Amino acid sequence: MREVTIGEAARESGVKVTTIRFYEGRGLLPAPPRSDGGQRLYGADDIARLRFIRHARDLGFDMAALADLLDLAGHPDAPCDNADRLARDRLADVRRRIDALRALESELERMITACQHDRVARCAVIESLADHAHCGGPHARLD
């Protein structure tokens, strides 16, 4: 079995070294064995798990969902209802964010269209930002 250092595991998985350590600390990746010199040594299963984690994080799954997905992946004969539920929850969140982005887009377009390109004293963009009452409607924060 081929074992690699943390740097090589990072290169092969696309996950930064500091992030690998973070995942180990959170229990998402088991602590690897160490070489006689004290270096962490990772095998093919560890790298596959890191790739799984990276892909799930790229899709926006939070840490709790990720832990659940990793647990489910470790039980290949179990029903996939929970994985489906987690993916549906994530999709619903993405759709809420898309709706919020569309509302934000509309508000920004309204502000820009209302601007007469005259002076800051009469700028619709500045007025809207200074007083929320000038906005066309509520918009959600996306952070």
C-alpha cells in the first residue's frame, strides 16, 4: 500500500494542507499513522475521502451535512434516503439564495436606472444606500 506525506495528499486531493489538518481535528478524516520521522502518512482511501469532502464542500454542504454524508458513504448497503434528504435540503438552500440574488439584481438595476448621472447630491444609488426607504423592496443578505 502506497503512503504519501500530507503535502502529496494535498496535491492529489486538491485540499490544502491546513484544511486537511482542520478536517482531522473535526473528525472528518481519521488521524493518519506517522512515519518514524513523525510525518503524517496518507493512503489511497484517505485521498479518496479528501476528494469526497472537497467535492461536497464545493457543492456547499455544511460541516454537519458533510459528516452525515461521510457516515452514509461508509455504509454502502444502507438506504440512501438520508443522502437524498441532505441533497434536497441543499438544493432548497441554493434556490433560496438564487431568489435572493435575483431580488438583489433587480434592486441594483432599479438603482442604476434611476440614476441621472448628474451629481452625487442627486444620485439615486447614493440615496438608496443612505436610506433603505428608497429601496424597491426587501432583500436578503447572502453571507
